[in-house]
Amino acid sequence: MASLSLCCYAWDITIQKGRRPYMAGIGNTKNSPWETQIQSRFTSEKSKDLLTIVKTSATMTQEQCTHRNNVQSSEKPHVYKVGIYGWRKRCLYFFVLLLMILILVNLALTIWILKVMNFTIDGMGNLRITEKGLKLEGDSEFLQPLYAKEIQSRPGSPLLLQSSKNVSINILNGKNQLVTQLIAGSSGVRSRGKMLEVKSSTGKLLFSADDQEVVVGAERLRVTGAEGAVFSNSVETPHVRAEPFKELRLESPTRSLYMEAPKGIQILAEAGDIQATCRSDLRLESKDGEINLDARRIRLLRLPEGKASPSGTTSRQTVYEVCVCPNGKLFLSQAGTGSTCQISNNVCL
């Protein structure tokens, strides 16, 4: 390995000539440009003496530099090593190896998570992303509120909503106020709203309820309870009938029973009897029409029997007899010694 030593020397020489200073630089023993300039500029003897002094100083300085170079060349050159050695190098290799292990473990865990969660281009696991929204296959559990515009099951599969306590469906208005609510819990199903409607698959109204009325739109309302149907107020219906081979009973245990109709009431028993029982009085009244009893036999049982009273003991009273026309019409005629029905037969005309 060769070394190159370069010595440069410079001096500042001030020559007092009159009042103007001069500067010169000395490099080696040969005549340099600055020496030539000094020789040409100073022609006097004093100037020549000064030049001789400068040359002598330059020669001495050059000898010192030559000696220094000889001493340095005799010594061996120093080699400076560049790099990381020792324990620093071992620590660096250890950290690089640890980083590679972490990268491999991270890559393996990422691949394992992708495999377990079943990540695909369409979604993750049972969750699929479609054009219509999200599609979940299998059972799904939501721990936080779910906001969705529409929830539906797969074609041909039922939609099951399951909860350990209850399932509540709330509908709010624009002011965030509850207007309709449906709660299905352990105690039963409760509904709250302005109106409740039940319709068939064809759109026919089956049941409707609001504050004013309850409408049953089915062809038949069937009550199978042992005690029947109990109504605290009036009931409006065009037809009341029992099941085949069953009895129809209209009963008011503690109050009165009224049957009213603007056009008439018809009581018909095609395969049985009609029985009207009361504790007090039974009244059949027609204000503007007739009461027809049409049967093969009409029996009036438990009629009171009159007894003859002694003459003079009671005042004389008017007594009537019941007469029957050929068309079945009944009328009263004042009783006499004999029958007076023929006398008053103008009623039968």
C-alpha cells in the first residue's frame, strides 16, 4: 500500500519598502513564479539581499519536509477496518433471524385465519355479499341492535326468530315516538297500535279491531268453549246457529235477554225442539203485526181452572171466550149462556 505525502508551505513575507507592504509565497527550491516576480520587481541591491534570505529559508524548510517524508515512509502503513464486528455483529444477526421468524409466524397465522374464517371473494364464512345485500346461511346471533330494511329467509326455508326472553318489534314515527309494537314473550303475545287487521291469502278481511268496533269477516265464527261465548254488551249478527247435532242455548243467568230486529226474528229448529224457559213472565208481543203459532198441535198446559162461585157473593164480571177462525185466527167473544163465537164471526172475514 503506497502512501503519498504532499507538503505545502506558505509564508507571508512583508517587505517594508516605503509605506507599501508586499506578500509572497514559497513552495520549493526551484525558481517559482513568485521568485521571478520578486527578481524582476526589485532591482536594487537591497532587494537582491532580501531575495537571498528568502531562498535560504525556503531551502531549509524543504529539507525539513524531505526528512519528515523519509521518516513516514519507513513506518508501516496503518490499516483501518470498516464494519461491525464482535458482539454487535452477533446481535445484528440475531435480530434479523428473529424478524424472519416473526414474519413466517405472521404469514402462517394469516393463512390459518383465512382458512378458518373461510374468506372468499364473495364474503366470509356463512356471510355472503350479493347485489341485493348481505346473505347469511345457518344460525346467526346478533349481540347488538340490527338495523335492516328487509329480512327474509331463503326460498323454501322458514324464518326463525329466537330469543331467551322476548322478541319485540317496534315501529317509530318521524319524531322517534312509538306508534306500533308487537311483543312475543313468555307470558304471551301483545300488540299495541291504532288498528289490527288479519287477512287471508286472497286479501279477504278475516278480523279487524280498532277503538270503535271489532269485525269478524270469516264465514263462520266458531266458539268451542264449555261455557260458550260471554258478551257483556249487545251483539249484532245476522245469523246464530249451533253445530250439527248440537244444542243452541241463549241464556242470561242474572239479567234479561232481548232479541231485536228491524225486519223480524225467525227461530227455526229443523231437527229438534225450541224451548223458551223463564223464571217470571214470558211475553210475546207484536205491536203492528201478528203472532203466528203454526203447528199440528198447540197445547196450552197448566191453564188455571175456574170454579163456580155462590150467587150474590161477588159482583157480576164480564167473561170472554176464545174463538178460533178456520184460518187459525184467534179472537175473543163475550161469553153468554151459550157460545157466542158465531155471533162475532165477522172477525174471521
